[in-house]
Amino acid sequence: MSAGGGGVGSGGDALAVAVAGDIGVGGLAIDVAFRAVGGAPIAIVGPNGAGKTSVLRMVLGALRPARGSVVLGDTTLFDRERGVDLPIEQRALGYVPQHYALFPHLTALGNVMYGLAALPVDDRRDRARAVMQDLGIDGLAARRPRELSGGEAQRVALARALARGPRALLLDEPLAALDVGVRRAVRQSLARDLGRLALPTVLVTHDIADAAALATTIVVVEAGKVVQQGTPTELAANPATAFVDELVATATVSLPIRNPT
């Protein structure tokens, strides 16, 4: 699921986010700022209910912040003071939701083609096949989602997000649906993909191992606020809160480990 058009972005853009607002019945107060650039993914990490996915939805345009702005390169996606609020389909953002949201009645190829309805059918098919080939999953084109492994489904969802040529990527818990046995291999392949694509990327995860493997900078969010922001090494060396201390202490990998090449 994505918005935009043309080929996959060059990675020259930066995604600058500064958003705030109350979310949900309980009124969780979100106040988060960060900047993602191509080749240096950002991971938003925090406990359940911290507001991680809400921040991602604000960037996507599915939730409207009460204050702040979202700017991608030279394009303002949202600015409350200026009255700018581009709809999702105009934000040029590739989005991979948690659990991937593949359509069960469509083949893998059909899922990747889904967001290209504005193109003639032959162009849709050619574009989808090219993206799948680029990700090494063209052999899965005829399979239905029920016939895919967790790792294969994740890559099909990524191909669908890339098919319309986004200028930045948003990934919501991209590895959470995977079994432990395949998670490390898929984590490594996703890290390679993100490094090669070099798009500004923001991912949400509760797993410090995923964050360290996939991101250059980790933004730790507690109760809607940024409590610490830095490299995995910086977090491990000087945790700012008890949660960060526990997070790095219980990590299942040595920090840092990101090496997408």
C-alpha cells in the first residue's frame, strides 16, 4: 500500500516529522520529532500503548495531528498552521502494515498490481513483475497468500509498497508476524533491501533486535514522548530511562549489528 507514482524514489529526499496531538479515548498525548534520510532508517521503539503506530499513522495521513508538520524533501505533506493536509494517495509514501494485509483472493502478482489501477493492465503487470524481480520474488507471482511463508508474504507486501514508486517507506512491525525460526533470515534480507533502496524509512517495532538490525537511529517513545534518540551503541552506553535500560539489557543480539551490505 502506497501513494505516489513513477519509479522507486532515489533516496535523495529527507522525511522531517514533528507532530503532536491527543489520540484515542484515553487521550494519549503524542509529541514526537525526528528526521529520516535515505540509507539511514529510523526505528521507533517503545512499550505497548506508547503511541508508536499512531505516530506512523500521522505521517501516513490516516490520523491528523493537532500540531506540527510532516515534510518530505521539498513537499509539505502536513502543516497545521498553514492548513496543508495532503490525502494519503498524494503523499508518495510506501506503507507496509503489520501482518501485511495481503488480499487472500488475489495472487502475489495481483496484490502487487493492486495499487496501480490508474495504469493500463499490461503496464500494471509489467511494473509489478519488475518490482518482484528486483526483490527476488518473481517466482511467487502465481501463489495466493495462503501459499506463502511468512517471509515471502513480507516481501510481497514490500513489493506492493514499492510498486508505485514511493519517496519514503513506512513499516509497521515488519517482522512481528514471523516465526522465530525465520525471523533472523528475513531481518537480514530486509536490512539489505533497505540499504539498497536508500529511501527515507521509518519503521515501528517493539523488538530492539529488529531495530538494531534495520535502523541507524533508534527513537525510543514512552507515553507518546521521545525519551531518547540515538544509535544502538549510544542507547546501550547511556540509557536515559529504566525502560531503555531494560530494553538494551534484554536484547537478543549484540548492539549494533546493522550491516545491510
